[in-house]
Amino acid sequence: MFRPKVPAMPQPTGRVTPPAVVEPTAVVQQVPAAPAPLPVASVSTRPTVQLTPGTVVALVGGGTAVVLVVGAVLVSMLLAVAITGASLAICALVVRSLIASEHKRR
């Protein structure tokens, strides 16, 4: 009852072709030629980064713009948090006042 039943190997149906015969081939090793000499790069005496006055002005202007944009975003987020806190404080005062006036009437 608990023994697994192994299925019998089915017989192939249809036409069976014999396996293809593989012919061995000879391996010929070739001696690699000597590598060509690499060209030597000439050493440059000029600096890799050249800053012209126009480039400096553009970099300063771009950096200033980035600082102003990031500052405006941070200030607006701080203002949003401050407004939300103030409105929640006002709501809490109103609810407390309503609850206190409800107790006084009884």
C-alpha cells in the first residue's frame, strides 16, 4: 500500500533514427606571435581642468541657484509643519472648550 509504483518505460513509437556519428578532428596548436609594442602616451604639461572666467561664473551661478531652490523647499516644508501644528493646537483648544462647557451645563 505504501510502496511507490515506478512507471514502466514506454516503448518508442514512430520511426527511430540512430544517433549521429561524430568524427574526431585534429587539434593544431599555433605558436602565438610576439605582441606588438604598445604606444607610449606623451605626458601632458597642461592641467586636466581649465577654468575660464565664464566657467567660474556659471559654476557660481548654478551653485547659488541650487542652494536657493533647496532652501526654498526646506523653508516651505518647515512652514507646512508649523501651520499644521498650529491648526491642530487650535482644534485641541476648541474641543477642550466644548467639552468643558458641556460639563458646566450639567
